[in-house]
Amino acid sequence: MPNPEGGSKHWLLSKQGFVLAGFLAVAGYFLWSEHEAHVKLAIPYFPYLLLLLCPLMHLFMHRGHDGPHHRGKDHAPNSRKPGDGERP
């Protein structure tokens, strides 16, 4: 949205940005007020939850170990060189 001075205005400073910020503030307040007791109850268990998430993250990041961990640049899917039959 152009400014009268000629520059462009950031979208957060527009009318829609202010409406979005107000909506997020109200939603955040109600989300916190409704779930505050549950969050305070779970805080002592966060370190254990993080440790339990490590194997799950490992599984998803390595896709179930369906291939070698350390592939060279020659095996990477996006490492084609010009002259491999396609134009650069």
C-alpha cells in the first residue's frame, strides 16, 4: 500500500495489520487464561518431554534410516552438473 510520501508502508501498519494484532492479542489472552493451570502443572515435566522427543525427532529427521547418513555431493538430488543431459 503506497504512502502519500511515495514509500511503501509495512503491512503490519495497515488497517488489516492492526485488526490482526488485536485479534491475536485477544486470542492469546483467552488461550492463556483457559490453559494456565495445565501449563503450570506441566512445567516440571518439560525436561523429560524434551528427552522423550529426541528419538521421535531422530526418526523423522532421518526418515527411518532408509539410506546412508553421509552421502557425498554426487548423490545429492539437486547436485546436477551442466552437461548431464539438462540445460543449466
